[in-house]
Amino acid sequence: MQKINKNVVLALLSLTSLVFLLFQLYYYKFYLSQKNGAVFSKVRGSLSGQDSTRWHVVRKFLGLISSHNIPVYLVDPLILGLVDKDIEQIRSSPDGPSPECKYFCAPRDFTTFALLDKTWKHEVGLFRTAEKMGFQWLKIINKDPRLDGMDDLSGTEIPLHYIFKLASHAIHLVVFYERSGNYLWHGPLRLKQHMDRKFVPFRKLHFGRYPGAYEKPELLLISIDDLKVQIPKNPSSFLEEMSHSRFLECRYREARAFFQLYPDDASLDAVEFRKKAKSLLHLAAMTLNKLGVKFWLSSGTCLGWFRQCNVIPHSKDVDLGIFIRDYKTDIIPAFQKAGLPLKHKFGKVEDSLELSFQGDDDVKLDIFFFYEEDDHIWNGGTQAKSGKKFKYVFPKFTLCWTEFVELRVHVPCETLQYIEANYGPDWKVPVKTWDWKSSPSNVQYNGIWPVDEWDDVIQIY
């Protein structure tokens, strides 16, 4: 058998390795780098290739959605914060080349845009184009709460979030839906079992930890970093709204279980009262919103929302809460102008203020003002005939949005604690006989008004 020349074998192996290495370099340069965005030329003013990558990914994404006529707008809080500082300069600047990449080159792992659901329905073509451009994508779906009600829990799923990833940067596209309370809503970002939790740093995403509710924004087209994008016309207002946007759904499943134990009152009187209470609540919301006064559902109205997703028919009133720091002297004249005369005014701004306005027939609107202490929050009550004062103590709470009787309103985020403080552990059991001076679990005697102050602190009309 002929002896193999070791030098020839070594040479062949070396040549083969060299050819393979050259092939890998060629493949990476002309295929992978284009498909996955691993290599980008620098954009003017950027400091590093990574800065350039962020800008190029955003540019490619804007090109992608533009080719499919999808009107998105920028909601990224980091970039909007930078834009807000320069908004006047940006508005007055010509659309010429930017001297530096200031906004889209800011260090971050993702950029966030928003999409109104009704403006786009064609998914397949977009995703195919995205893949051809090198994007990886992920769609997050969940149930549509707009279809839930006392008669049906639909379970119908809708797209809530899209994520497009190219190279080391991701685009988070949040889908907003219109709700019957004339506002925009986005859902939570909940991953299904089969989804890749390492696809992007989900915990860092600004939208999706909780559902959110927003006013419909007026949009402004601007040019930044040589890219044209739409943004909320008032970025600072949007960012403030974003920080208080958390949304709570009505608990229809629990409400249905409640009505199985305690059938709903469907009498003519109950239907008529709920109709009047809904009208009164809408009028109160419109009046306070015009004044810029933040309020929430309180007492029995809050209990009705939390327990049975409706107004409690035997309550005979609508209850709202307002922090005393938000009190305005315009409140009383504004309600009177809206056709709701003042029925009584108890207490004073410094202590236990309470207002009551008369609605249609015997339906009234009670507004309780809340005072913050170091470790609790309280509102006051006054007995007109004796001048006795009462205090209702609540654990500290924050405010969330919800939808109630086709209206976007605030409720305490910590609703269960709020309800239990007021109604005790048996809050699920209806009570038709209620004494405001003794029935609440959190009521405390709080002294008596001096007789010489009665004309000021006990006013009945």
C-alpha cells in the first residue's frame, strides 16, 4: 500500500480550513449582516456602532410600517422626555439633516411605538415583509375585555402587543383600542407558555405590566434624527398621564357568582334608579373633569362596581371621593350651573368637608373629601341635629382607572382593602339597612363641632 505523504495531507487540510473560513466571512458579510442587522454603517453624530444600530433599526421599522400604510406614533418615554425638552426648537427647525443623532441613538434596548387597532387589520403581509428585512417578531394576544358582560364572558382573543427584533434592538408596538367610555385602552403583556422569555428584556418594557387607559391624543408630525415620526402633541402631558394610567377591569366573573347567590333586583324602581344614577354620575364626571378635579368612586358606588359591576339599586345616591388637596372653590357653583343644587355642606376645608347635591327626584350626589395623614387617609361625617363629628379611616391607597356605566372613572387601586375598611369582611353580603354613624367598620367618633361654628359647618338647603 502506497505511503501517504503527511505534508500533502497537512497542506490539503490547511487549504480546506482556509476556504471554509473565507466562506463563513462571505456568508456573514453578505447574508447574516443584512438579515439580522448585525453590521450597520454609522449615522451622523453617533458615538459608536451600537448607537448607529438603534437608529438604523428604527429607520427600517418606520420604512416597514410605511410600506403597509400603518399610522404608528412614538410613545417611548425616554425619547419623549428628550423631545419635550427641545419641543419648541424641534417645531421651528427645518427638516434638513441633523448634525447629530440625539434621540434615537440614546442608550436603550428597545423603542416603543403605539398603534390604533381600528387603523390597521392586515397582519400577514407585514410579517412577511418584516422577515425579508431581517426582523424577528412576536405577537402577544389575550382576551378582549370589551366583549365581557354579565351575560357572557367571551374569551375572544385580540392582539395586544407586537415586538420586532433586529440585531440587538427591539421595537415594542403597543396596540390601543377604543372603549365605550370614549378613551383608549391597552392590555397587559402576558406571555404564553410556549413563548421565548429571552426574546427581549420584557421586564424593562414600559407598557404591559398593567393594562392602561389614556385620553385620545392629538398627534404632531416632527422630524428628529432625520426621521419623521408622529408623537403626542404635548409630550409632557402624555408622560404624566402614563405615570397614572393603570387600569382595572370590572370583575364580571365574581359579579355573576354574586348574583347567583343574591338575584339582581330587576324591578321597575331599580331599573329607573340605575338609569338616573348613571346619568348623575356622567354629569358629575363632566363637571369635575372640566374643573380638572380628580375624583373616584367611593362608598356604596365603589362597592357596587367591585362587587356586582353595577349601581346598587337600594343605595339611593351616588358617592364620590376627592382629596382635599384638589378642592376648588369653583366646585359648588359649577354643580349648581350644571343643574344640581347644593343640598347640604358639612364641615370646612380644614376639617371633615362634605358636599351633597340634589339630582333628579330623590337621587343625590354625595362628595366626600379625604385627608391624608402619615399612615392613613380619612374622610369626615357630621350629624346635623347634634353637631357630632365622625371619622372614617382607610389604609393609604392610590388611584386606578376603570370603566363603570360606560364611563372612564377612578377607583382605589387597592380596592379590596378600601372596601373591607368601609364594609368589613362580610362586604359580599348585601345590607339594605345601613346607618352611616354606626354600620361602617372604620367609623370613629371624632368629637363635636363648637356651637358657635354651627352656622358655618352645618349648612342645609
